[in-house]
Amino acid sequence: MRRIPVGFLMVWLLVGSPVLAQVDAEGCKDHPLFTRFPNTHIADCQASQFNLRKFPVGPPIKDDQTTKTVAVEGPVRWLSYQLNDGATPPSGLQIMRNFENAAKKAGGTVEGQYPGWCKAGYDAEQMPNMGNGCMSYALTLKFLRGGKESWVFLQASENDGSYLLTVSEREEMKQEVSVNELADKLNRDGFVALYVNFDTGKSTIRPDSAGTLDAAAGALKAAASLRVEVAGHTDNVGAPESNLRLSQERAQAVMAALVQRGIKADRMTAKGYGQTTPVADNRSEEGRAKNRRVELVKK
């Protein structure tokens, strides 16, 4: 018999007589945070090792009913649940309240609550596969465990028993190469890309990027004779003029962080390139995440 983790047991409401379970889509399984709603199966799923999602929080604040968002970068899982054939469909409100109650019992917090159909909007481009930007019986939940934040966005259909989940963990992008390898790459290729996390739309460096900056400073110390340009780059979301300005400010912020780590300022210059030199396809979120970077370029 399947064992349900203590602390994450859903408070199920009666949904009719049992039906035979349908097979989940190949390679798909429930996220450890939640069991599934009864009489449903996973119709589709996607996963990314590191990506950006913007979770809606708080009440609508604009004329178009959009909310504030919290940007979360880290591993992402997306799950689509459908009702089994012959099962009595629960209402969207029933699904939403079940997840809300389960989260509270497990120590999670409700960061956004949107009962009803299209009572609030969200950034559909930054929360792909969740719909057209109009929320339906939606929840944003947050869990804090072991120093790591897990964010959950739920949307439930009004009356057919289907629902969608996006779960993202706030996590520093892992530095894939060592200090010496960074120095070798800089000498060999003439540049290295740094994926530094900033506050959304700002040049404020987040604390979780300290490791990346430490490694970059170590590489520059290992290649003490090198002079570099600190080059800022963005994706294509927003106005080109704003992106150019933002990339310059971020390049300057990284240069200042490297100076704080013992790199002499006269070895570096800072320049922003905005969205003009992408390294990946801006039509996908994964591509845009790769384009949001700061490079150290050998001079």
C-alpha cells in the first residue's frame, strides 16, 4: 500500500463512488509536497533543472486585475491532472480549498488566493502552461523547509475536475566549473558567462549569488594579468532602452561586487548590451533565462 507522508495528507472531501485509476503519462509522478486529488491521473508533466517562474501574490492591484509577482529561480516541475473516466467531478472551489487546507496543516503559507473564475490575472508568459493569464480557483502557496523555499501555483477548472500545478524551489544556480576551470576557460575562450541572480527589474544582487561571485573573483585572482570587461545582457522582455539601462546597471553591480572581493577596479570596465546579443532562443523561458547573464570578457 502506498504510504502518504505525514504532514502532507490532503483533507479529502467525498467525490462520489470509487472508479478505476487511469495510467499516468509516461515518466510523470506526483510532487512530494502533495498527494493527488482522488480519482485523477497525471495527463502531462514537465521539469527543468533551473528556470524562472513568477508567482502571483496578494490581491489584484491594477486596472487589468493583475497582481504583484514573486520571481523564483531554481528547479521547476509542472503537472497537469485530469479526472478519471466515470468519476464525479469536484468543483474548482473544492479542489482549491483542499490544497489550501493541506498546505496550512503542513506549515505552508497562502501567498495568494483567487476563488472564482477570472477574478484576477497573472503573467502568463512567466508562468507557462497554466492558461491565458486569467486565474481560475487559483492558489499561490509557500513552504520553507531546511532553508529552502518551495513555491506552488495551483489552478483548478471550474467544473471538470482538472487542475494544474507549478512547483518551483528557490535555489542558487550551481557553478558547473571550478575556479581553475573558470580561469582556464577565460584564457582559452576569451569569456565566461556568470548567471547572477538579481531582484526582478533591478540591479540588486541576491544573496544566493555569493558563490558565483566568489568563483568569478577566484578565477580573476588565478589569472592575475588579465583585464576584463564585465558585460551585462538581458532577455527581450521589456523595452530595448530599459533593458540596455538595466544591463549597464547590473554590469556595474557585478563589477562592484568583484572589487569587494579583492579584484582591482583598474582591471575591469563595465558595459551593458541589453538584449542585443542573445545566446539562446528568446521564445522559450529556458532560452530567456540563459540570455539574462553577465559575462567576463578578456580584453
